[in-house]
Amino acid sequence: MQYRDLARTGISVSQFALGGGVFGSLAGKEEGGRIIHEALDAGINIIDTSNRYGDGESERIIGEAIRGKREKVILATKFGAERNDERNQSGVSRRWVRQAVEQSLLRLQTDYIDLYQLHRPFGDVAFEEILGVLSDLVQEGKIHYIGTSNHQAWQLSESQAESERSHLERFISEQSPYSILNRSIEMDIAEVARRHDVALLTYSPLAGGLLTGKYVSGSAAESGSRATLLKGDSGRMLDPELPENAKKFAIIDKLKHVADQAGMPLAHMAVAFAQTHPAVTSIIVGPRTPEQLKQYLAGADISLSPDLLDAIDAIVPPGRKTDNQDPAWTPEWLHPSRRRR
């Protein structure tokens, strides 16, 4: 396991971060605990979750699993994307953020959170307001560092400028999707992160399962696969039988041919690719079983040659996005009221 600097915090984090998105939904307490323990034994030292995952159950499972091991774990969680219809019980108001952090601390069974992250952007709330309450929480010792998730490059720059202007804590990390099928961060986010010393914690290196190699264009997905377990748009994006996905699976077939020629599984090539970009600090993996975790770890030491990277570039050019598997949020400026006179 390799370790990299988390921006300029003095903290070293493993090249893989364990994501808790499936805990409390696709993986229960017992299996989630096994995954966490095996990840820690393998050298993974950063665990990422959110108060949204499993409606808080993910944080509970993690908190229980790391009891007695808290000092070995860089613990990251997120706020601001809660599923709650109650007024003022979600979002980024000072009132709610203070409640949210206290609830997360209780579920995680800890006195502090290493990295507290804004789960999605809020265009109608000033960064000064958000950074103000987060800075207070840092001063109180309840959180150590702050980060963002699913933000645009211009939003990262705007937040950094506000921190400097108002002498507030600065975001030291950003979570963005990054895979061979979604290389959009290469266009601008990676460079903005480099210029502002922001760590990139990327997720979905297998594009939601598309790059596992188990889906075959035109054939039904296997029972128990993510494509059959998920419902709605996410499931449709993974369905190899849908005509609308034909172009995407033709690209995946080409990538699989490249991986076969290189003598490695497509999934290993995809994971190695996600770690190749110098701006990437850690890639977040979300195994549903201990066996899937082992598959991720098996590709940890693979290094892709320049020729192999060139072959991937020829199929999916740098900065391009061929799949919309991880939209994460819909910007308010895409609403019809903002697009039409």
C-alpha cells in the first residue's frame, strides 16, 4: 500500500480510501464490519462516508467497527445532502450544520471528525456563511479539516478566494468521480486542485461497475450484479441490453481488448488508471463484499506503461466523459427557469 500527502496537512493517507456508501444498504452491519477490518489490515487508513448513506446507518456501522482503532483511522464524512423533508433539517445553514455534526459524532462514536466535507454545492448560500460555521467547528476541535464533494472547478477557486479574503478555514480536499469513462476532472478540476494545494479524493474508478468486465453488450446482466440491484436511472445506465447504451459498451469492449493484450483484467487496468494522474491523492472504493475488496487490492501495485496509457487515450481522449453514471447533483443553473427568457 502506498501513502500520499493529504494536501499540506502533514497527514499521510493510503492510495485507496474505503467508501461507506454501501454500508447500511447493500452491506449490513456484519459484512460491513468485515470489510472495514480487512481494509484496515491491508493498510487502508482513510474511511469516507456521509450522513446520507443508509440514512446514517453507514456512520453507525463504521463507528462500531473502528472502536478501539480510532487513532489509526483518518475518518471522513459528509453533510448537506440529507434525505429529510423537515424544514431546516438539511442543507448548510449554521443551525443545521451544528446539529448535523453532533449527530455524526454520535453515530461515529468519536469526539472529532478528521475531514468534514460539503456533499454538494449550494449556489444560494454564500461560501462565507458555510466557511464561517465550519471554521468555528475547527476551532472547537469537533472537526480538523474541511473539504468539498461534487463541486465545479470555478466553485473550488471561489471558495479558496473567500477563505483568503475572510481569513476562514479553507477546503483542503475535493471528491469527484474519475474513471476511464469519466475523465472530466482532467479538463479543469485537477489543475485547479494542483494550483490551490487541494487533495483530490476520486470515486467510481470502475464507473459504477461498468469497468468490471462482467457486463457484455447485448447480454442480460448477471443476477446479483449492481445493474440488477439498482433501480431507476442508475440501473439503466448499467444495462448492457438497452440500445441507448450500445455506444458506451462498444467503448468498454475496446478497453477490454486493450486490457487483454496487456495481460490484466479490465477492472485492474481501470483502478490503476484512476491512480495514475498526479493530482489524485486517493481513490475511494466501495466494495459490497470482502471478496470485492480483495479484487481492488489485487490491482494496487499495477503500473500502466506509457504505451498502454496512450492506447486508453485513443479510445477515450483526455478530459472526455462518455458516461453519466455519477451526476451526483444537478446544478441549479440547468433548471429551465435559468436557461430560458
